[in-house]
Amino acid sequence: MARAFVKVLRAAGVRFAILGPAEGSTGECVRRAGNEMLFQTLAQGLVETLNGMQVTRIVTCDPHAFNSLKNEYPEFGGRWEVVHHTQLIDMLVREGRIRRAPRSTG
């Protein structure tokens, strides 16, 4: 999915960066499993990384990461625009930067 999404971003001329090895876990799974201490450690580390890179917008394909970054991370200093990839694709279609794929008739 990530590779296909990168193709969409490139086709639309969107400037983007991928953190790669610098990207840490959002920790949402460990929080849901009850390990609050580990979640807080992971959240603080990721906030430091993203803020250190002066990130202003995060686009994610993961709905759980979307929820954590948007709703839980502000408590740790994470104040970015958080967008789900489907929202960004919809915006790019509405702006005419990409076209919606034709529906198959099969």
C-alpha cells in the first residue's frame, strides 16, 4: 500500500518525505494492551524526532496511528496536522491533481 501511495503522491506532484529508519512506533498497540509506560516512552521519543525535523503535516495509512497522532499525541507536544491517506487522495482528486480511476465493470 505504501508504494502505491507514493506513486499517487508523485503523480500529483506532492512534496513529501519518508522518515525511514528514524520513524518509530506510535505505540498505540502497547497502550491498548495496557502498557502505558512504554506508550509514553515511545510517544515522547517520536514527538522529539518529528518536532526535531520540523514536521508540520503527517499523512498515515494506518487508522490506529492516525487516531493516536491526532488525538493522543498533543498531550506529549505533538501538534501537527494529521491526515489519513484517503483524505489526502480525496483532496487531490477534488483539486484535479489526480483523476479517479475508472470503475471496472466485471
